[in-house]
Amino acid sequence: MRAILILSFVVISWPCRTRAPGNNYIDNFRSVSLYLKDGQQLDDLERWYFYKGCVIGELSDSKGWFVVEEAKSEVIWHTDRLKWEALLKERDLIPSLWTRWFDGDPAMLTSGMFWFLWIVTSWYAAIPILLLVVMVFRRAWKREHFNWRRPYTMGTIAIGLFVLSRIVLENWLGSI
């Protein structure tokens, strides 16, 4: 139990590097904060997304909305949402297809350890689901020999595609 607590503390307090060229990072030790390479700091991030070299989002408790151009370490924030939205339109910072919002704890969102901790902390929900998935896979393998026209094989394919899509969406695909 002690090892799980230590591991969860390390995972929760691990800094999350942004994927932009500015070498800035988001840390969630006290509150979710964006630290820029030139020493600037933006605290209490509520939710944000990365797009075209910028971090765009809102602060906690509707304190304001921000745009950070990481390469130049330029921070622009507004207390008026309409002005912020106008700035996004002006600079073409609204993704046209999909926006991948991050909120809360960035380490949990980007870490594969999240799933391990979820299974450990909510085992009473995870174990029946895991057993059901194992039963479907076993039945598809043993009885149907992965015949494309059988229901358990189709269920196995659906579960596999769902898990694969979640992995892709959570780890590789950004705002488009």
C-alpha cells in the first residue's frame, strides 16, 4: 500500500512538458501552472489546448482567458470572454476540426500510469469490466476462431477499436 501511495504522489506531482517549441512546461504541484522559459508563470489553469505553437485556455473560477505564444513567451489574457474569442479569431487560433482540451491534472492526462491507478483505486468497478472483456475475447478465440460474422468476434473488434481510438486520441492526436 505504501508503494502505491508513493507512486501515486510521484505521478500526480510529475511536471508535464508542453509539446510546443518554447521548452515551457505545465506543473501541477500546488496548482496547475504554466512556466515559461523566460521566468513568467501563469497560475490556476482550468483548461487549455495546444494549437499552432500556442497554449490557449481559461483560468480557474473564470478569472480570465489566455493565449500564450510559446516561442516568444508572449502572454495575453483577458477578463472578458468576448474579447478573448475575438483574439482567437483574429490570430486564427480556433481549430477547424477538433479541439483537444486538457483540464485539471496534466500528468494524469498524459500518463499511462493513470490507467494503473484507476484500476488500483477503483478495483470494484474495474475487475468486473476486465472479467467481462476477458470472457468476450476468450469466447471469440475458443468458440468462434475469430470468424468475422460471429457476435463475440464483432464484440472483440468493437472493444479493440474503442481502446485503440482512446489511446490515439489521448496520446497522439492534438487539436486540428
